[in-house]
Amino acid sequence: MRLVDIKMDAAAQGRLNGYFDEIGDILEYPSRRELFGRYAVGLLSEGDRKSIEPIAVRACADPKRADAEHQRMLHFITDSPWDDHALRLHAARHALAEMTVRCSVQSWIIDDTGFLKQGKHSVGVQRQYTGSAGKVTNCQIGVSLTLATPHDHLPVDFELYLPACWADDSDRRREARIPDDVQFKTKPQLALDMLRRAVKADLPRGTVLADEAYGNSSAFRAGCRKLGLDFAVAINATTKVWLADALGRRHGDPIDVAALGRRLVGKAKFRTITWREGCDAPLRAKFAVVRVVPVHDDGHEPARRDRLWLVCEWREGEDAACHFHFATYRRMPFVDLARIIKERWRTERVYQDFKGELGLDHFEGRRWRGWHHHVTVALCCFAFVAAERARRFPPSAVRPEVHDPLSLAA
């Protein structure tokens, strides 16, 4: 059941109006307040396409005014110079106020998703791999930061990945109106930018989770530690480490983590941990943890590098551990760390809801500012939905069989 299929009671409608008023205060100008509300309602409402033109047409009572309304909304999204980060932060705080009443944030999840495109003029588009399609295809890539409690999840920030072929092309930059201060950054660098903003905004802390694209980067891991953030990030099986003793001293020759995982089999190092109840059966695997020192050239002597925990995951049907994570943790039982590592699935749920319900990937504009403005309004919509869901279905009342967070909030 969708949000628009539910008749909100007077209290919920009042909260929505108040929320829009608060965002309007940030936007300042009356026309921006009005157009934000119309665009947000368009994203929340029924409709096969949630790009600017169909939203404008549905919002216009007079068909003769539809084109003028389209132009106004187009300017608001693609050209109007309002502050994306101010709105995103307000939305995050609005939702977190409800989400953290009964449980705390436990993870900050970094991930990326593809926005499939047909042409070559949309900002940042190129042929590149995206998990959304499971292959190399023509798309944009957005890097996201999601905050999660044990029961809820909230995307709070997004950055568009700008490939070097765009960042270094003056004609493309001019056509897409890319700001002069925006230069090429890797996905881990974009992720660190979002983490810095979240830390500066004093959002409730959680363990940083990410896949191999981020976990393999020693600079990303070092950036997390510099920000005072613990992490549990996936790494490639070919990553080399030294074993470390109880005092953190290296011993033995470097070994890749896959070989180390095989060595641990049969040494009673693994224990079975259930991390979540699935639809058909409990989700469980065997985990082992050992202290290690990463082998990489990061400009620091090995003796001065952080000692990390290597978490080895041995899934059912595999001959040995095939999935590995570097982790820093000092304040939780290992079983809790293993369960937090498996919380990365939440971003897949976020992307599914975001694209299926709120039209995250429906934006058809080509400009830098337009992409970010569209994503910001979508983040604000998701935040209101997440707050209402947390209010109406607190953890003690969550029903395991329900899996659609957006419809729950309706």
C-alpha cells in the first residue's frame, strides 16, 4: 500500500505541514517554499513518472497553465541556488528524532547505486559498472550515506560521482554547469566528504560499513579513523596481512586473507552466528576473528599502523571462509560486530524504496545542480516517511512479516 492510498489523520497532516514550513524557512523565498511543496508532493504521490514535467502537470489545476508551471518547477530544480546540505541536514534531524526514541543508531552505511541513462549528456554519465544492473552500462553513479538503527534506516546524504572524462572536459562542464570548485574525486573520497559533514553536524555515531570498493582503500580507512569513526568494511580475498599477537606485534610472513581463512578451518576458531530472521529460515554463517596488520604502502611504517580485526565469514555451502572484513571495535561483543557487518543489506532496501516509491532515478535533467536538488527533495520525503514509520511502529510493535517501510509510514 502506497503513501497516497492512506488518508492521513489530522495530527499526521499537521506534522507534514509543519515539516514543510520548517523547510520553507530554510528556502526563505515564498516561491521556493511553494515549489518545494509541490515537487515533494509529486514524489510522494501516485504516478508512473516522477520527473519534473509530469509532476508539474499533475500539480496544475488549469491545463492552460501547465507549461508555465513546468517552467517554474524546472527553474526551481535545475537553476535556483538553494542550499542542498541545509535541507538534507534538517530532514535527517527530523527523522532521527523519532527513530532514536527507543533505540540508537548503530551503523553508518556507505554504498553507491546506478541511475541508468540512454544518452551521453546527463552530467556524470558514462559506461561504468553498477550493481543496479549487475553489469557495465550507461549510467550515472550516486554515492550515499545511510544511518541505521536496529529497526530503521535513513539515507541522509548523496554525492554524484563525476568521472575524470567529465571533470577534465571544459565543454561538458560548461554544458552541465558544474561548479568550478567541483573536481574529480574517487568514490571513497566522496564517501569521506559525506562522513565529514555528518561528523561536523554531530549526527549520532555508528560503525561505518562499506563494500570492497571502499574497504580496500587504506586512505578511506585512515580517513574514518581520523574522524574518530569505527569501521567494519569488506576487503578483497587477495588482501595481504601480517598476523599480530596480543600485544599487537607482527609475526610471520605476509599472507593473503583467503589463505589465512583456510588456515583457521579446523582450529575451532569459527562460531555460528545468526544475524537476522529471514523469510524462510534464520540467516546465519560461521565467523572467526583474528588480529592483523594490513600489508600496504600507505607511507607509514608497519609498526605505526593500526592493528585491525580481520573478520572471516564462512557461509553455508562454501569450503572455507570466502568473505572478509577489516574492523575496529573495542566496545561490543564479537557477535554484535558480526551482526552489524551484515546490516549492509539495508542500503539495498533504501535504494529499492527510493527508486520504486519516490522516483529517485526518474530525474531527466542534465545539470549538476538539478541532479542534487532532485535528490535533496527525495531525501526530505524519505525522512518524513521514516519519521512517521518510527512514530507509528516503534520497535516493540514491529511486525516481522512487513517489509515495505514506505507503506508502513503511510
